[in-house]
Amino acid sequence: MKLKEIEELISFIAQLGLEEVNIETEELKLSIKKNAPMVQQAIVSRPVVLPEVNFSMPAAMAPAASSSGSPAFVALEPKSNGSEVVIKSPMIGTFYRSGGKDKPPFVSVGDEVKAGQAVCIIEAMKLFNEIEAEVSGKITKILVDDASPVEYDQRLFIIEPS
């Protein structure tokens, strides 16, 4: 909608004597209030066309099972010496070491894990997503405290592959 059209619409609404009008379309959200203490702003958004990109999944990413039924992806990052693998958070949420307050943790430092074994849960929007180890090995570090918020791509565990 052009500025001239908005001005004409405001004029028309004023002639009708309406106190408040809200108009929302795909391109525009407009709120007009007569004698309003705050100035209302019209926000116009246009669709953004992104160039087509062909993505291929790197070998360091693999799907992990999740309780929501959709796969959660876990990024694995080899350390500089190549002997350790870092499991990173595939999403923003809350990190839990166990499946409940009265249950033991999935893994502890020094535990041997197998590829596909659950190592933690990340709760995101009331969905509990199990994060699995993508390599077999020994847990050498747990980098996050239980019930702590985690960010996307945050380091969670360090595993020494076997």
C-alpha cells in the first residue's frame, strides 16, 4: 500500500466517524486510533526471495532420535588433535542429564557409550528430545549443568572415540 492510499483511507475513516480501525493483510498491518496517545506505525513487509542453494549434509552431522517424532540433528566437532568429538546442542532449550528427577543420569564422566545411545534430553517448547551419541567411546567431559538453558550449537559433551 502506498502512502497516498493510506492517507486516503485515513480520510475516509475520519469521515465515517470511527474511533478505531485495524486492517491486516499479507503485506500490511495498519492500526488507526482517533485521539490515541501513542503514534501508530504501519509496518510494510515485502517477501524476500533467497537464492536457491543446494545443501548437502556434512559427514559430521547425523540425525538423532527425538520424542517428538522428528529427527533432531547433532553436530559433531572433532577437536584439533582429532582424538575427541564434541556433541553440540541441535536446538535451543533446557538440558537434562536424566529422564526424570528420580532417575539416574543417562551418562556420567568416564562412562562408555555406543553410537545411538541417549546421552541427554533437551526440552524445547514442551517437547523432550533425546540427544544420542553419534560415536562409540568414553565420555570425558560434560560441559553443561543439569536443568540449564542451552543455545543452538552449544557444546554439551566431549567423547573420546573408541
